[in-house]
Amino acid sequence: MSIDFAAWEERLPGLRVSAFALDLDDDTVVFEHRSDLKLDTASVGKIFLLHRLLTEVDEGLRSLEDTVTRRPVEWMDNSGLWYLLQADTLSLHDVAALIGAVSDNAATNTLCRVIGLPVVQEHTRALGYLDSGLDDVVRWPRPPGAPVTLSHATAADLVRFVRRTAEGADLSLASTDTLQRWLGAGMDLSMVASAFRLDPLAHYGYDRDVWLWNKTGTISTVRADMGLVMSPTRRIAYAVLANWERGTDVRDDVLEAMRQAGEAVRVELGRR
């Protein structure tokens, strides 16, 4: 099942797509379209923050049992859950779990303050992701002079991140499992993952012979989805990133294209 992303870009003026899906065990390319194109990825870059936290845990610099108290300036509603909770103090584990599960903006800001955004950015570059990264904390309204994107990435970089995570290449076994568990709690299955027809609240474990973890990014001009989808015999890493011009109403078309990309992955996954 082929996906003609170029046709979608031609039909929807202003749409730009970077997409890549790869079988991790035999390097079969499921689809690829401008995989080195750098695009705005909204919240996807929070994966680098989580990765840096676990690196510091592995190095003995932090414990996930350490607690942190959010500051008023870090409060942010919309994406997340912490802004609805009474507790101002949480463990680092729980802060990170909120980021993985519901892309929590307040948790992101608090953890960025604890870790340090420049540290996260240097860590990302040191891992070799030169065209991807977390650019800023979550701000609204965005003040003059602030970065114009929360994060940016290429599909190729994100598939590499998925592969290295799945293979435990950069973290200890325990931290690798923890990162995948946090992302496996992700509740946004509206994009590529919609094709897998899973329970959005419980899909870390086989359901219909599919096991998924992913991270998404969403703003008014961005839809981005990256992750790992597994069957008992195959593992496919994917990333589909879509940006479009402000003021154009193409969201439904973009979501349909992303679902079709997911269908291509699902079909490929079931061929063995």
C-alpha cells in the first residue's frame, strides 16, 4: 500500500510533509517522503527532555523519586492534566509520566527548569540529532524574541530516535523501558495511530496483535506523530510530520492523509 504524499502536497497548497516508516528488523522502507525536511513539530520535541532526564538518572545525577514543585510562572493549561490537579509537588517520575501521557505543558515547563533547556539542547546535538530539538518552554502568548517553534524535527531523525530507543542504544535497560512506558501511555491516537484502532487509554501491550508507543504534536498549523508499532513478529518505526499555512483549513485532509499512512504501516505489519 503506497502513500502519495506529493499528491497531497500538490492538492493542498502550502502543505509540507516529512514522512518515514521503517521495519527495524530487516530495514524494509514502508514509505518515505522528504524525510530530511525540517519542520515544526509542536510538542514532539518533549521526547528529548524525557531522554535527558533518564540519562541523568543513569548517570546517578538524579532519582525519579526526587520531588519538584511547580512555580506559578510554569502553570499552563490546555494540553495536559496537572493544571487541573491540586498537588503542586510531584516526583520527577510523575512529572515525566504526565508529559508522556498527555503532553503536559506545565510539567514540561517545570522539568525544563529543573534540567535546563540548554542542557537538553546540547544533549540532543550530542546524540547526533542536528536537525531536531526542543526549542523553548511552552509560552502563551509567545513574547517578542522568543523562538517561533516549540520544537522542530525531520522524520529521519525521529525514526532514528525510535530505533535507538527500541534497541536500548543510549539508555540503560531500565530507563529504556521507562521511556517507552511513559510514551506508551500517550492518549493522542488521532493521527497515524488512528489506523491501528486501539484503545486510546490502554494500548501499551498487545491489542489485536498490535503494541504501540508514540508522541504527537499539535498546534493550529501542525500535526506530527512518531512512534513504534509492533506485532508479535515485526517492529515498524514511523514519523509523519505535516505543516501548513496559517489561515488555511486543511486539518481534516491532513488527518486523513496521516490515517492512510497508518493504514500502510498496519498492512505492512500484518504481512508476516
